Amino acid sequence: MHIRHFLSIHDLPPDGFWHLIDLARDIKLNPASYLHTLDGRALAMVFEKASLRTRVTFEVGIQQLGGFAVYLAPGDIGLGKREAVIDVARNLSRWVDGIMARTFDHATIVNLAEHATVPVINGLTDLLHPCQAMADYLTMLEHRGRLHGLCIAYVGDGNNVAHSLMFGAARCGARLSIATPHGYEPDRRIVLAAREDARSSGATIELTDDPREALIDADVVYTDTWVSMGHEAETASRREAFAAYQVNARLMAYARPDAIFMHCLPCHRGEEVTDDVIESPQSVVYDQAENRLHMQKAIMLDLLGTSGEQHA
Ligand code: CP
Ligand code: NVA
């Protein structure tokens, strides 16, 4: 049987992006209609890294759909250390109806998905953060009323969040400009794959080292931490490399006056973003965090629900 996973926006079927956006919007609007849609279903949540938003939104989300979650903290199961990934995948598949995993190496979650006989959902890897980007596109749609042609500036590290925003832009036809210092550009393979996906939507994905250039005409300004989980040893050199990429009021002035400010959180106030920007009326960071709940309910329902089984 073919099991559907959600490891990357790049892997969604052609209508998959809009299906999830529409489903998440309906779940947000009519939560009571979805109360028993995953009755009795179990989700294992495997974390190799820390989390606030991902853990809470998946756990609360599956409970709101009638199911429940089993949280496996970093260190609990020793994925690939105490036990091979293949055996963790096969064991979990005998007990639960879905697995959400947050891993360092992207190859670990791919390995998990290859050997699981239940759907696997990517809750962040070093390479991608697709649940975050899907919630972010829902947030942009709510605040801007459209995604096609929307001008998005991403400033900072060409990391997992930037990669998934690229794949999302490619699906919805947004115009994404990514400004990074030299040496911190997005992964070349992801840029090529996203540009390939963009051919059918009319999206554009531009790279620059000039944050001001990226912000010109921007409807959305997005940044993320300079030091992603796993890169803590590089903190000092990264702070130096990214100093000119701080999103502050001076930089925001290059964007459209009604531009929204976005950040996946956790943020480091005074580093990648200043307090005045994140606290400004332009900031929608807590709407993004809220939308993780609605979007992931849509993803779980799509993969673990009975309509998911019919698709499989
Ligand atoms: N944005 C996000 O994924 O937050 P957590 O690391 O707290 O889950
Ligand atoms: N890029 C960040 C995102 C955290 C949600 C990290 O990987 O740590």
C-alpha cells in the first residue's frame, strides 16, 4: 500500500497546497465540525530537538480532532543510536496511526518514512520546515487576501525555514526574494528544485546579498534566527556575519508601508529583529503561531483521516 507522508511542500500533489490551505481555513472557521474526525487515533511525536510551538500545536491539534499524542522527548528513544531508525519506524507503525518527527539530519526523517507503514509528518529538519511554511502562507493569505504575485522578502540565514518558504512560493506563485550574506545562501539543490516547481505557477525566486534590495516593494518581510538548532557552536561568527541583516525600523522603511512582519519564532530580540519591529502593528508573528494549530490539524486530517486512507 502506498503511504502518504508530508516531508516537504515539494512532494505535495499538484492540488495539495491549496487543498491544505482551504481545509485549514475551514477547520479554523468551523472547529466544532471536526471534533471527532480522528477519534481514537494516536500520533507519536519524536523530537531530537527542543520545541514549544510544534509540540503544543500537534498535541492540542490531535486532541481537538478526537485523537491523542504520545510525546517522545529528545533522548527518550535514541533515534539511530539506542535503536536503528528502521526499527523505530517499524515498532511505532504497529502502535500508532501517524508519526510526527523533528530531526537534525533530513536523511533521518526520510529513512523513518521509508520504513514506516503509517504517515510521517516533518516537524522540522535541518533542511526543511514545511508545516511552518504552510501555516505562514495561510497567515499571508489572511492578511493580504492573495498569494499569487505577493512580494515576500526573506532576510537572514538561507536555512530550513527559507527552503520551505521557497517551495511554498513556487506552489502559489509568490515573488520571493531572499537576502543572505555570502556563505549563508539557501541550498543550491533546493533553489533549483523550487525554481523548477515555480515554472507552472509563475512564481519567482531571487537571491541577493542586499537586504534593502530584497525589501523594495515587499508586502511581507520575514526573518528567522541567525543560529538554528545544531549551529550553536557558530554563534559568534554568525552574529558577525549577519549583523547587517537585522530587521529594524530603518530596514522596514524599504518595504511597502503596509508590509507585514513575520518570524517563525523563537526570536532573539536585538539580534535578527528589534523589539520595535516585532512589537509593531505590522507584526503578525502570533497569528503565524496560532495558524500552526489549524494548518497541522488539516495536515493530520488529510493524512490520518479516513479520506486519507481512500487516497492511499
Ligand atoms: N516555529 C517553531 O517550529 O517553533 P518550535 O521550535 O518552538 O516548535
Ligand atoms: N531555523 C530555526 C527554526 C526554529 C523553529 C531552527 O532550525 O532552529
